[in-house]
Amino acid sequence: MDQEATKALLGGLPLPVILIASDERIVQANAPAVALFGAAILDRHHALSFRQPEFLRAIAAVMQHAETGRVRLTLAGAAQDTTYEVSVSPVPQGVLCAFEDRSAWEQMDLMRRDFVANVSHELRTPLTALLGFIETLRGPARNDAPARERFLGIMASEAERMNRLVRDLLHLSRVESEERVQPSDEVDIAALLRRSVASLRPVAEAARVTICIEGADQTMTIRADADQMTQVLTNLVENAVKYGSPAGAEVRIALTLEKGPRGQQLRLSVTDQGEGIDPFHIPRLTERFYRVDGHRSREKGGTGLGLAIVKHIVNRHRGRLVIESAKGKGSRFSVLLPYEAR
């Protein structure tokens, strides 16, 4: 096969592919490979472009013994490293190297392992406490009525903590499975907000926090899943009351219409008067199990999944979640949703 035919063949491949001749120079590279490595790799010795020893050994093995190999190659990037699985194969013209980007797969695998580790950790603590109290109740505290009542109360609290975690995991799984299906029901978001706030009044009163609503006195109809939007409203308002507001503070909830990049949009904002969130934490707040203050969150019954659920629900509704905060100045969580006048 002549050089032009080889070039045409490599050009039809979707993966980045390079051809190394018997003199160890890179003689061909298709468009994806040039975009990845730059045109300067052509006519250069391959060792000048690729300095990873394992990859160079695989190329040498093909040249010397015609041994096909697969190696892992990591390339440094501006934002993050990219991992490729490289197939190194003998061909009549030399050595053919095909680069398959495995970064997304490795990221998913890392997320899966982190998820399993986090769930295991979250469940292990209450389970250990329950087992310890059961052992105590069977032994030293068997006939100690006051201790038994105290331990049973703690056990009930730990069991409820596990129940909340399992419930939120199921919610998260369901929301993720439905994320690509946009809701079609007509829902009055103002009425949903009023009902959600009414259900949270006792929580706010116990925390001595005042909830004020603006803009929810008229009908605002959007395409939405009523149950999921109630979950979003409840989560954001409850977070503002429990974690974002000291006693005597005010949580302001506002519904407003504004011009968005694709037409009119509805903004639901929940603003607290708390201590605020360090900007360092804001990009990670919607990650599963990420907490700014883990001990405080667990004490107040948080599972670390609430904002992850909110993010996926908002995505399903083709909206955006915007978090604004600064230390000492409180926080504002805004949900931006498409709005069509009815």
C-alpha cells in the first residue's frame, strides 16, 4: 500500500492513529492525532514525542518481535490529565498506534468507587452504634431501665438516619433515571411553594427563623413534575433554615420572572442570613456526600445527597441551579426554569 493510500485509510478512522516506520520515525498521523499531538510529531523519532517508558517498550516489542500490545498512556492537560488506552500493532509499513480516550470511563469508575465507599461509611457509623447499644442492652444495661430508655432513643435516631440515607439514595437513583425525560404536566409553582413553606413552618419556628415569601401570590404555571419540584423547594428552604440561618434570622424566598438567554425564565431564589460559604466549596456543593461541615450536617439529619438530588431534578426540568455566597454575607440558591406565558 502506497503512502497516499495509507494516509486515506488512516484518515477514515475516528480514533487518533499514528504510523511509525521501520526507521522509528512517525510517518503518518490522521486528523484526530494531529489535533491531539500537533503536526510537529510527523517525521520525528517517536521517542521525542512520547516519553512514557511503557509505551516506548510496547513499540520496541512490536518492532523486534511483532508482539501486539495495549498500554495505558496519560497526557497532561490544562484542566485535567487525559488517559488513553493505546493499541500497538504490527503492520507491513511499521507500527500502528491507535489511541482510545478512556478518561470518561475511568472517571465513572472512580465515581462508582467513591460512591460505594461513601455509602459504606455513612451506613457503618449508625450500624456500629446500633450494634454497640444492642450488646450493652443484652449485658450491663439489661436491668437498668433509665439507661435502656436512653439507649433505645439513640438507637431509634440512628435507625432513622439510615432510613433517610436509603430514602435519598432511592430518590437520587430515580431522578437520574428520569433525567432525560422532560416533564409535561402543568404545575403552579407558586402554589407548590406556598404549600412547601407551610409544611416547614414548624421547623422554622423551632429554629426561631422567619420565612418570608415574595411573588408567590399569583399563579405561575410551568411544565414540571410536582413531586420533584416540591422536593427541590423543601430541600432548599429546609437547608436555609437548618444550616444557613442563626436564631432570629430571616429566610427570604422570591419568585420572579426575568429575561433569560433563551427567552423568559422563572427565578426561584432562597436567601439566608447565615455565615456564608467559602467560594472554595461552592463548585462541589452538588457532589454526592460533599459537606462543608460534615459533623454539623449529620447532627441535623443531613445525608449529603440533598443538593445532588436538587441538581438532577433541575437538569431534568431543563433549568439551572445557581449558588451565590460569600463568607459572612449569607447565601442565595437560585433555580432558573424556562417559563412560557400561559
